[in-house]
Amino acid sequence: MVVTGAGRGIGRAVAADLVAGGDDVTLAARSLDEVGAVAAELTSAGGRAHAVVCDVTDEAQVATLVEGAAARGGGRIDVLVCCAGVAHVAPFTELSRQQWDESLGSTLTGTFLCCRAAVGHMGAGGLIVVLSSIAGRTGFPGWSAYSAAKFGLQGFSEAIRAELRPRGIRVTSVLSGAVDTALWAGVPGEWDRSGMLVAADVARAVRHVVDQPAHVSVDEVVIGHVVGAL
């Protein structure tokens, strides 16, 4: 199994949940300090976790990540969970080109590169889980770059789902409401985090998908806090 964006937030929670369930998981993130610390913590608890530094926008690094994970899995990758992403929140007239490119590059292009590299090592029953958002269905003021990336993920997921279905490879898009992670520390405004999901909630949703039999395709999972949208 491979989890990108595993150094913090949702990716970290997903990786921890999968490792705790007995899976052998390759954890990828840009920061060696972060992803190494997560892998060390999980390994010390008896789990099987391998840390790999990977910028998902870099094709060479993605190739190294995938080849290494496949080698540890006997030539196969059974599950890929794409959690890596960047959020720049501001009115679109105030976004820089760099911020726009980072948002789409990390979230959308990075997912494309990881999926393209991984499917060559997947057989029938393989699973790709893409972490999307309700912002991939609804645009919110100040979130234009984030929504553009997440809307793109939805279209990309639907397209590759249709392409991979004949091979028995499944693609699930997980759309969550607001999740209380470190991301919100850099978001302008006042936000009531008590009305947000926590990362472990999303991890449980991913685990539910992973635990389905190989012939069961869960195309989408939509989860949110009972209080509704913020």
C-alpha cells in the first residue's frame, strides 16, 4: 500500500489506520522529518511502515516511490491512497500565479502522476483512493484554486474509473467536509473547529473502502459533520 501526503493531517491518519490494521504501508511526503517521524512511531508500535521522501509533482521521485513500494510488495501495489495537496486560500484576484500552480500541481497533477505510475503494478482488485472534498462539488468564496483542483480530481477520478474498470481496478473518490487539521491555521477568518470532522473520521472512511471485497466498487464516499456545512 502507498499513502501520499502521509507526513501530516489526513494522510498521516490514513497511514496510521492502515498500518494499525496490519497492512504494510509506504508513507510518502515532501518532508523527511515529518514522514520519518510518522513511520518511526508506527514501526515502534509494531507496525510495518516505510518512509519515502517524495514530491508528487516530480515524475522521477514518483517513479522511485512506486518502484520501491512495488518491490516491497512482491511486484504489486494493491492500494494507492492519494492525500497530498496544497491549499492557498484568498480572493482569486489576490492569488499569485505560483500559488495557483502549487494548488493544482500538488493536488491534481500529483495525483495524476502517482496513479499513472502505480497502475502498471496493479491487477484485478487493485484500488485507488483519491482524497477529494465537498469543494470539488461546490465553489466557496476565497477557495478558487482549491476548488479548481478538487473539481479536477472529480473529473479525473471518473475518467480513470471508466478506463480501469475492465481491468478490475477500482477508483474511489472520498469527498469530505471541513476537517480540523493544521491547514486551518493559515486560513483567514474565524472558524469553529468544533463543527469539523477530525482526520481519523476520514481515515475510517478510507479503511471501510479498503476492506471491501475485490469485486465491490465504491465509486464515491461523501462524509461531513452532523452540524452541516460551516
